[in-house]
Amino acid sequence: MLVFYRFQQKLIKRDLCINRSNHQKPTFHPLGDFLNPALALLGQGLKKSPIGQKLGFANHPYLYKGF
């Protein structure tokens, strides 16, 4: 994320990422590489679980109609 500051009529560009230069990934990047697939698998597991299937009862149209 780049932030631009105007200081005495000069435009200063700053990079807010932690420990990052042009050839490096941010320090927290490996954590994201691990978590994204794990969270995707968790979401797929919840859709297939019996608990996830029981939550489908709230989608029936008669629940939205007035009495």
C-alpha cells in the first residue's frame, strides 16, 4: 500500500508494508499462503457436514410470508 505525503510542496511516496522492498514479499505473506487453502477446505467441509445441511431450513419461502 502506497501513501503519498505532501511536505513543503514535495510529493513523498512511502510504502506501508512491513519488511518489504521491490524483490521481497511482505513478512506476513507465508501465513496467508497457508491460511487461504486451509480456510477454503474448511468452508467445503462445512457445506458437506450434516450441521451445514440442517441450516438450510431457514430458506423455505413460507417463513417469509405473513401469517
